[in-house]
Amino acid sequence: MKPTFISELELLLTRFSYLGIGADIASMGLIELWGVYCYLRRHADG
């Protein structure tokens, strides 16, 4: 079962692909993914 924030994280990674985070996602655990998600949400909110 996929956590609900993962689908939004995928959209944020696409939006901010210039940051180069996407290449590292496959090797991250759930807590690290949550941290990236929080970072990108703050970045998106300005």
C-alpha cells in the first residue's frame, strides 16, 4: 500500500526536477521521502 503523500511527492518532484532530487528517490526510505516531501511543499508554498 502506497502512502497518500507519495503521489503528491511525485508531482512535486516533476515540478522541481531542476533540483536534481529525483535521481535519489529510489534509494530513500519512507522517513526520508517524508522529509523531501515537506521540503518541496515549503518550496512550493513560497
